[in-house]
Amino acid sequence: KSDAKVTMSYDTVNDRLALVSNTTGAGTTLTATDTEGNFISSLLNCSVAAQDAKLKLDGKELTRSSNTVAVDGVTYTLNKVTSSEVSVGVKQNTESTVSAIVKFVDAYNSLITTVKGKLQEDYDRDYTPLTAEQKSSMSDTEITAWEKKAKVGLMERDSLLDSFLTDLREAFLVKVPGTTLTLDALGITSSSYEDYGKLTINESTLRSVIQSDPDGVMTLFTQKSSSYGSTSSARLLSGTEQTTRYNEEGYGMRFYDIFQNYIGTTRDTNGAKGLLVEKAGLANDSSASDNTLSDAMTDMKERITNEEKRLSQVQERYYAEYTNMETYLNTLSAQMSSFSNSSS
């Protein structure tokens, strides 16, 4: 039960206590000693040295610390010692590839639906942001319901969100080098323009192409740039380098770069984060309080404060002028009364 990474068990048939290391390989050495008494020395009187697994694969001798050996994407489990040759057949798992592509398309369509919905959402001008005075006369439930309605349509026809959607759709239009396949060849087609380019799949065609050209399908979706594929984020590259990387990539990697361009928190060569992050910020990030919208709100608050100060100064000036005017009028009235009395 300690962190010694061993397992102790009792063999009732052979009346034997065993202490076994949880790690394998010749590099593992297990040493047990008594802190007091002779419990270990009296019961554990036989030791077996750890060994590595040895095998010959395609004529090359390999040594591993585990009986599970992974080479070139194929995992071999060594069950027993043998000197006879063993033939291993590898078969393409078509259904798992079909499932992965279907999930990719479903996720893409879901994203398209969400973004399109925000772009087409009508803003209700009857639900303006509440003032502090209005909130004071409303319940928490009423405030929550009002503010939920007030947020509807805030991204209607938003240019930045529309550009994001366009970039996603255009990622499928640029040919992927290294394969002649296209989405259409895989049985994946785009619906009408009014539907913002959502995709539909002919699974029969997709399955057939995967069976006949699995490498081409993999290249189409997962290929990395041969020039800049080792760079973790395209945001670390110059504009020209980003274009080269994009044109050399498969669909999946292009999508990754597009997302980084809009929601990436890594700063680019100009010191900026993703476009949407720069505009609206991201939770648990420094941009949450340092973005275009928050800066605009801060600027607006400063302008409101300055305007309130100006109005207060104008009000004080008018009050002073009215007071002086009233004083002059009273003096004039008193003088007129004096003149009138003198005449009579």
C-alpha cells in the first residue's frame, strides 16, 4: 500500500509469499530488508532477477523492458518464448477511419450551425442594458431574464465572426499536396450556399475510398507542412511563412491554424493574440480584462465621467450666474422703490 511500487501476495498452493516489482525490465532491481526482526529474510528466501524481452523483428534484434512492444504504429504482445518464425498480418481498420471522419464532419456542421445562428440572430432593441436604478427595482430573476434577452443578437452580422466562418469553408477549397483526393472524391459534398456550406457524407463512397487509398485519405486530413510543420503554432511564423504552411497542410491542420488565428493565446510576431481574443478576451487569460471591447468600455466610462464633470461645472456656473442675476434684480428693485418714494 506504500509508494514502493511492489505487489505482495500469498500462494496458498505452494505455501509461498511473493513480493513482485510493478515495473519490468532488466533495469529493475528489487531489494527488501527488515527494519526489525527477520520477517523478510525468513519468508523471502528466493529471488528471481528481472529480465528484458528480446525479439527479432524483420531480421533486426530488439530489446525492450516490457513484453508489449510498439514499432511503426503496430503493437506486439510477446506471450511466450519461441525460436520459430511468427507471421503478423496488419489489416486496415476502415470502420474506425470512417467513424473519425464522420465525427469530424458532424463537429464541423455543428460549429457552422452555431456561428450561423449568431450571425442571423435578430437584436431586440426593446431590451437595452439595465441601469443601476432599473436593477434596484427588479428581482434577481427578472434581471437575469432581461439581460439574457439583451444579449440576443449582439453578434448579428458581426464581420469578424463572418470572416471566421468564411476561413473554415475555404480551408476545403485549397488543394492538399501529396494526394489527388478531394472532399468530393470521398463522397463528402457541400450543401447549398444558404446553409453556409454544411457537409453531407455518402458513407458508402467514403468507405470504398478509404479501403482503396488509405494513405491518400490520411494525407488529406492530417498532413503537416513540410516546410514549417515542426513549428507548434503558425502564429510564430511570418505572414509569408504562414501562407506556405497553410498550402502544404491537410484539412485538420488547416483548421488548427485557423482556430489559432482567431482564439489562440500565443502572441504572433506583432505581439497580438487571436483575433477574437484581442476583441473580446478569454476567461482565465490576461486578455479577459485587456481587449478591444473592455478598452472601449473603459474609454466610454472615462468619457462619461468627464462629461459628468463638465455638466457639473456648467451647472455650477449657471447657478452662480442666476444667483448674481437675482442679487442684481433685488438691488435694482430696491433702487426703484427708493426712487419711487423720493418722487412721492
